[in-house]
Amino acid sequence: MKWSEFFTSSVGKKLVMALTGLFLISFLVVHAGINACIWANDNGVMFNTAAHFMGSMVVIRVLEVGLFAGILIHIIQGYVLEFSNRSRRKTGYTVSLGNKGSRWYSRSMGLLGTILLLFFIIHWYHFWIPSRFTGVHETPMVLPNSDGKEVHNLYALMKETFSELWVVIVYVFACFSLCWHLVHGFQSAFRTIGVSNQRYLVIARTAGIAFAIIISTVFAMMPVSMYLGWVE
Amino acid sequence: MESRSYMEHYSMNLTLKVWKQKNADSRGNFETYQVKDISSEMSFLEMFDVLNEQLIREGKEPIAFDHDCREGICGMCSMYINGRPHGPWHGTTTCQLHMRAFKDGDTIVVEPWRANAFPVLKDLVVDRAAFDRIIQAGGYISVNTGVSVDGNTIPIERENSEKAFAAAACIGCGACVAACKNSSAMLFVAAKVSHLALLPQGDVERKTRVLGMVAQMDKEGFGSCTFTQACEAVCPKEISVMNISRLNKEYLLAGLSSEK
């Protein structure tokens, strides 16, 4: 069997979605870990140090290319599958099955993914583009024990960005979408890569729900903490 | 509805909205029919027989629908009743659905399976030959297994034989395709692949089988599986989606270990 046949089959396409999805899940853990440094309540020293480390390490920058490739493949393949699957029934039912056979979020991965894509564009505009290309306008921070070296003050940028209520609402809504996307996507990815052992699938399902709730709550609490002044 | 005991007999008058379509090329539309004095002991198909006899007496064309064994084992009956393949009862084919599932005055909407791969031929009859072609692509054992052997001569782990037997219960009715938002045939293909892959007789061709059947499934125009599990919820033989996970494993192992 040729590689092209394998990866363009219905099972192969799903495998691509599963592998890129699991890769993106691992990125979420790193992202949440770095951002959680804001709760050190040290006026952003730990957070800016971690962010500077991530932005200046060659290995991390190379991995960043892989990350964007993973995101792009996941998005493109997701839309290809969504539109392809939708086209498989040109005449729909008058009375639909609805929630009698499946959960709403398992049927809405395309919609949830689209909400996340729109959020990513806003998020990149807020943080990634200024830190990599256009520059952060806030006063740079001098990290302790760095011989006066100045770094982007992303912490100050976060505080300014999350001083707007509508931005906080958009971010919390995106985290809500992320949670449901992960509740289905996490366990579905393991089924796609062929886990057919009931014991491991129970673990995957339980871990997926726990992961989805924890990671989404951690991300949602960041703008909320900033807006409500819970961090200095 | 007033409370009734499960065994209580009663009669009912019903309004039926049934999909009528002259042939595969025509558009089709819903027709409304009234049926009276339907016994709660009738099967759903017997109720359709009564309606068709009524239509013939009135000089109208009867409604075309698939049926054969009427025992829930052939997989021919295929009605989408009130938004659910095979109607409201869990683990039941249309022919085994009885009218006590409904109450006097109900309106029942009956549609054919909807999927591009299952084109409507007439009224409620769809063409499910795509399933036959998937089976022809590998859903069999072609190696010589010799003459019938004594029972238990070939040792099979009990757990595997149970799983294979459960998968073999698939009657190929197509309810999984009808219910799936993607019109995916994965549960059907997975049941057939699992049934044979779990048994020693099917082991020899397990790689070519899964590759061939998935390729044919894609060629027929079914969608891909997104694990909504609607297929399992409506399957009259309660085939588990665990078989889909097993198919994925079989496919990945076969595809990645292929030397061609």
C-alpha cells in the first residue's frame, strides 16, 4: 500500500487528525504551564523569564515551526473531513436523530474548531504577533540577575489586554469551546490510533474529561485573574 | 396517554406521513395516510400491510418497503421512524417493532435511509448493494479450511470467540449509515473485519481484508467515522463501537507494515 493511499483513506485522514490533535494537546500543557507563572504574584518576573526562555531558545523556535505545521494540518484536514462528510447525504431527514444517539459536542467538532480558529486569530493578534514581529509597546522589563538585560514585558501586555471586559468574555468563551472540543477529541484520538482495549479506553475517556476541564479552567482563569486584579 | 400495562391490548388510529418516491430519478415527497383500528399487537410492518391493503382497495399504489424474514435476522427492513432507524425501541429491527410502542392519535413520520451511497429506489426502498461490494472486497475467508472438523479441535480463546460472535451478529441493515451524521459505514465494516480477524481461520487474510474493505467503503462514497457513536445507539444488533477501534488498529498495522 502506497503512503499516499494510506493517508488519503478515511482511516488515514482520521489518523492525521488524531496525531496532530495529540501533539496540540501536549502543547496546551506547556502553554498552560508557562502562563501559570503569572500566579507567582511577583509582578510578572517569573512569567517574563519563562516567556523569554521560550522565545530565545533555538530548539523551542524550531519546535514552534512544527507547532504551526501541526495546527495548520489539523485545521485543513478538519475542514476537508467536515465538508466531505457533510456532502455524503445530499437529502437530509425531516425528523432528525438529534441527541437520541449522540452528544451534541461530538457532532459539533467542526463548529467548536471554527470558534477556536477565530479565537486563535484574536489571540495571535494580541500576543504572538507583537512578541515576534511588531514589538511589545509596554516598557521592557529588566530581569533580575541578568546584567541589565531587557526583555519584552508580556506580563504588562497581558494586564493591558485583559483590562477590557469584552476581551475577557471572548477568552472565557473560547476556553468553554476548547473544553468541549477536548472532551470528545481526546478519547476519539485514542480510538483512532487503534486503542481497542476497554480498560485503556475507560482511562482515556476519564483522563480526557479531566484534562479538558482542568486545562480550560486554567486558561480561563488567566484573563479573569487579570481583570479582577487577583494578580499584582 | 393514560397509563397502560405492557401486556394490555388496545386499538389505535394513527396518522402516517410516509415518503413516496416513484423511482430513483424522481424527487419524492411525503404523503399523509390515516389508518384505523390498528392493534397494539401488530408489528410495524403488519401495520404497513394493513395500510397497503387499504390503498389497493382504494385503487391507489401501495407503499414499497423492504422486508423478508420478519424475524429480525435478515437485515432487509429499513425504515427511519420518527427520527430513528428502526423506530423507538432499542436493539430492535423494524419488523420486530410492535405497535404498542405507539399510542392512539400519534403521528408517525417514516422516511427511507438517507445517504448518497444508499440511493432511494422507490418509496422506502434503498439500494444497499454498496454493502455487498464491501463484503466482496474481503469480507470472507478464501483459504482452504478443509473439511468440517470436530468441535473444539481448533482452540479459540473464549473472550475472542465471544467478541467474534457479537460482531458476527451484524445483519448489514445499514441503520449505522442511516444514523451517522457522516453517513459512515464504519460500524458495519468494523463488525465484519472484527468477526474474522478475531478467529484463527480469518487470521491469514486479515491484512488484505481490512485494506480491501476500507478502500471499497471509501470508493462507495460513505463518510469517515468521527466517533459520535450514534451508530451503536441505533444498531438493532447492538454492535459495539469497540469494533471500530479494532478496525483502526487492524488498518494501521496492515497499512504501515505493507511492503508494497
